Amino acid sequence: MYYDVVLENDGDTLLATCPDLPEVASVGDDEGEALLNVVEAIELAIQVRIAEREPVPEPSRHRKGRHPVRVPAQAAVKALLHNEMLKQNMRKSDLARAMSIHMPQVDRILNPKHSTKLETLELAFEKLGKHLEVRAG
């Protein structure tokens, strides 16, 4: 999953924003630092949207002049899982029952910063009637 990032001069620093996630803004002394910092801001935006039961927007098509930034795989998969839960009107408690686990475990499964076993994520998607597919690109 890649989000486009816009870099703008902001005095002595570069401001990085993400049009698909308007709450995201980060800075860096140079392009590399700004792009590195914005990844953390995107992860945080995903985490907040999941916590507030708001959909995580799919990245829009790449536009010329913007910088595509890769979202870490765990955060991307958890955003997809969360969005599917919203689409199916499934609550965390419903997923916990379906997976025969406790609520704190579901909270960890949906936390983009928490490392979750691939098998657990596959099971969560399975309980939603979906299959998790992985590709290298």
C-alpha cells in the first residue's frame, strides 16, 4: 500500500502532507528525512482511524510530482481488516467471538504498531469470509 505525499518548502524544512489522509503532516530537514517521518505520521493516522471506527481511505492513484510512500505491511493489512469489518458492520466483540479469543487480543490485532502473526491475520480475514493474499512487488 502506497500513499502519495506532497513535499513543500516550509522555511528551512520540508513539509510532508498526504492528500488521502488530511490529518497527516510531518517535517524534515531534507527530502529523505521528511519522507521517513511522514511514514510514522501515516501509521499514526491509520491507528487513530481504527480506534475511532472511521474508514481508512484507500490510496488514490499516483500523481506526477508526488512521492509514493510505502506503508509498513502490518499497518496496511490491519487497515484492510478494519475496513472490511466496517463494511460488514462487524464489531471487535463479534470478531473476538468468531475467533474464540478475548477482546484485548482483538485490540492488538487491529493495532498497526503491534506485531501480529500472519496466521492470526489470516484467521481474522477468514472469519470475515475473505482471504489474505500476499504479493511481492
